[in-house]
Amino acid sequence: MLGIAFVLLGIAIGSFLNVCIDRLPRGGSIISPPSNCDSCGRKLNLPDLIPILSYLALRGKCRHCKAPIPIRTLFVELGTGMLFGLIWLQYPESATAMVVACYSAILILILAIDLEHHKVLNRLTYPAIALALIAAPFTPGRSLGELLLGGAIGFGILFVIAFVYPAGMGMGDVKLAAFIGLTVGYPGILLTMFLSFVIGGLISGALLAARLIGRRDPIAFAPFLAAVAITTMLYGEQILNWWAGRT
């Protein structure tokens, strides 16, 4: 029952993340005004705010003006709920589950905003770094030194890339890497960086080969960092142990 409740909590948090994704890039408040349709401005009623079910019942359209609701709304709610389920399976009934869930929600938010707007917002990364620093002494599974070293390595690697090639790496990615390093620690940050560059390169190459993007089209790197960081928080130890057993 606690696992089911945790999944439902994830779905509810996913609904809140959608509000943040809609408003934060525009500089809006996540508190007011109440949830409304972006097209007609009508306030959404309680039946319209039920995660997942309201989207399906309305067939992805506003009840009043029939304007389409972004499919991202459904994906974020479903994805966050499923992710919380995986977190609970990996860390059942533990403080680690709450810490990983909190960090994962922040990373989902950053991932979605960067995909849609190609922005990594300071109003997200700065509070995230502050939160990770405050929580570092109490974060289970990693010592304070390992977490601080992870943050320094994450920041340092991408800062050097951004300094040498500023057109290819933004400072938003650098700050995100510092936050991720503080969440996965050392050596998790090395795994995260390695897999992010490999997966990012493979997907970018595939998109280029399929002519879905051009050579000069910008490719958001933060989504790869965020997705791999979540994977590292969940399965980093298993991946590192597997790799160590093969070398």
C-alpha cells in the first residue's frame, strides 16, 4: 500500500511539475493565478485537474475552447508516477527513496523545460544546488566528501568545455552538472558524465543521419544529463559493480 501511495504521490507531483514547466520559463508565478487554459484563459475546475484521468477524459483538449493540451502533460504525470514506483522498488521504505524522489522531480523539471525552451533556468539550478549542499551531510549512501567531490568534478568538467567552446556548452549545463555531482557523488558523477556524452552523441548522430536535425541545429544537453543522473541515482552502484567485474 505504501508503494502504491508513493506512485500516486509521484503522479500528483508530476501534475505540479507541469504547472512549473508552463510558467517558470515565462517568469510566471507557480502559485497564482489558479490553473487555467492557456488559450481561452478559463479557470480549470476540479474535474479538469485530476492527473492523467482528466487528460484522457477530455481527449487532450480544453473543456471550454477545445484547444489542444500538450501531450507532454500526460507524459510528465505518467513518467513521474512510474519513476516514483521504480524509486520505491529500489529503496523501499527508506529515507533514500525520499531524497532520490526529490532530486528526480527537480531533474524532470529541468529536463522538460530544456527540451521545450532550450533553457536551464538559474531559478531552478541555484536553489537545487543549495538544497543539495544543505542535504549533503544527511544524504544516505555517500559521504560528505564524496558528494562535494562529485559536485566539484561535475562543475569542473563542463566548465572547461564551456570555457573552451562556449557555443557548444552553456553555463546552465555547468551549474546543472554541479547539482548532479552533489546528488550522485563520486564516482557516480564520472559514470553520469560518460554515459551522458555517449548517449547524447549516439542520439544526435542518429537524428543527423535521419535528417531530423541539421549540423548547426542546437541540441539540448541537459536532458541527457538529467536522465542519466536519475539512472545513476537508481542503478549507479549496480552499473559500476558490473563494469568493475568486466575489467
